[in-house]
Amino acid sequence: MSTTKPSGATGALGTSAAIRLVAGREISTRIRTKSFIWTTALFVAAVVLGGVLLNLVSGGEPDATPVGFTPEASAAAESFEATASGMGVTVETREVDAADAEAGLRDGDLDLVVTSVDPTLDVQVQTTVPQTIEPVLAAFAQQLALASAVTDLGGNPADVSGQIAQAAPQVTALEPEAERDGGQIVAGYIAGILLFISLMTAGQLVAQGVVEEKSSRVVELLLATVRPAQLMAGKVLGIGVIGLLQVALVVGAGAGTAAALGLLDSTSLDIGTTALWALVWFVVGFAMYALVLGALGALVSRQEDVGSVIGPVTTLMIVPYVIGISILPWDPTNTLATWLSYVPFCAPMLMPIRIALGAAETWEALVALGISIALIPVLVWLAGRIYSGAVLHSGGRMKIKDALRRA
């Protein structure tokens, strides 16, 4: 085991120039890797195909049942449509004469033809009445019979029909069930899963990048030009830009697909606010996790040791993720999840889900964001000291207290 204290940079570069230099190197190197290209393409394809599948499963009105009305019965066509609509059946009515009615039934252009509504409801079909129309015909026949009885008693059938249509039970629930918005639930799942995978992947890239440079001794060459803190800041910034680009492409693909397919027409989801907050929380979450994982990565010198040193942190990442996707979509006001959404390291995965579900007020998101941002300077200082003290260490795993002592 050997430990060499960083000799420091030459001072030829300023801090911002040094960070830009390292960040540019990370971006130009990683944006052309097959893993980044294929991962991004798969994420975008999954989001687009998911939107198309959701549209096929839930979207689209059922085909309207074509119904003909002879001139003798055409006055009842509007009432028939209203009855069918009230029962959730879509019909398309048109007036036809006797010859066209028979031809339409034989050709399949019409499913049935109403030939008379007084004194009885008479219909013609090719073979049998479609099952979806049977209850509509039964209800319409009852309405006609009721209207006839009301007329015989001297009343106005239209008034009676209007009062019947407006009649509805007044239901009082002791524990009313919260309304579910399918669009918000889907967006909550996507936000939670996307941020978890992105933060986990980008954070591990930082740790692996640190160890890679240590094992190849590239870090010694880099530290001849830049300081350890500048090197780490540039690496975090570069990989963060790559990760943000990937998340932005996936979020943009999802939002564009939802808008193009009309998936947002029947939901109260604010897709713009949800997408913007997802990007914001990725930036904040990545900054926190990358600093921690990068510092921990500097404690080891071999890629096979990376998992053991960052394992506790990546394991803890799973906790808010599981709580977020297993509880919040079905219980957006859950007390535990709500409190954890203010806690740094948990907030980047829980608060975006609450925002997508419409369960978080703007001030709540801003408070959680402020708490997380306030922690970042502390992480920068702590991670910088650990990285500075351990980055040139080779051999076995270095303890954190030893790295802090050498910084």
C-alpha cells in the first residue's frame, strides 16, 4: 500500500477554467460511449412505446352502432340517442326509407332499423339485435310506454321525461374515497422510476470514473494541472450534464408522446410543471449522490472494490424509491412518505412523485428543495476533503477518517 499526498496544480489554470476542462473531457468521452447512446435510446423508446400502448389500451371511443329510423319514427331518434348515451352506448342514427333500410341491414351498414314508436316500438334486424343495444331498446320501449300513459292521463311526456332524467340519488359517504387520476398516477410512476434509475446510474458512473483514473494512474497526470477539488467538481459537472441530457430527452419524449396522442385530455396532470420539477430534482439529487459516491470511490483503487464501498449508499437509495412507487400512487397523503419527501437524499425521489400526483403544494416543493440545496455546500466540503486525502492512495481500501486526516 502506498499513499502519496497530492502535489497540487501548477496554478496555470483558474478554478472555473480547470473545472470546465475536466467537465468537457468527461462530456466528450462519455457522450460518445455505446452505453450512453444505447441506454438513452432504450429509455426514449420505452417511454414512447409505453405511451402508444397506453393509448391503445385506454384510448379511443368504441365504434358507434348504426341505427336507421324510418320517416314514421324519425321524430324519436334524438330521444333514442339520449337514452343510449345515458347507458354508455354510442349510436349513430339516420333517417332511411323502407328500401334503404332493408338494403342497409343486408349490407351491414345498419345494425337495426326503428320502423315505429307508436303504439309499440318496432325494429328490424338482419338476424338478431346486437347485445349492446338490447338494454337500450328495453329502456327506450319503457320510456315510450310511460310517455303514452302520461299522455293518456293528460300530462306532458316531455316534462315527465325531463324530471326522470334529472332524478338521481344523493349519496353521503362516511369515508369518501379519494378520486384517482390515471394520468397523475402514471406520471408519478414514471417520475419515480426514471429519477431512481438516472440517479443510481449517474452516481455510480462518478464512483467508477474516480477509481478508473486511480487504477490507470491518469489521476496523477491530471493533478499536475488541476487541484483535487477542481478535478472532482469537473467530473461531477461533466457526468451531471450527461445525465441531465439523458433525463431531458426521456422526459421530453414522454411529454411529447402524451401530448401527441391526446393522453392528457382527460387528466388534470400538469405535465409542464411535473417535467420541470423532475429535471430540477435530478440536478439536486445528482449533486448530492455524486459528491458522496465520488468521495467513497476515492477510498478504493480497484473497480471490483467499488461495489463494496458505495453499497450502503446505493442500498439506502432503494428505500425512498420503494416507498415512493409502492405507497404514494395509492396514498398520496401518506404521512411517512410526506415527511421523508423533505429529507435530503429522499426528497429527489419522493417529492417529484408527490408533485406529479398533485399532492404537493408549491411551497412544500420549495421548502424541500431549499433544505437539500442547503446541504450541498457541506457535502462539497466533506467530499472534497475525503477525495483530496484518498485520491492518490493505492492498495487496500482507505478509511474515511484516514482520508480526512490526510486532506
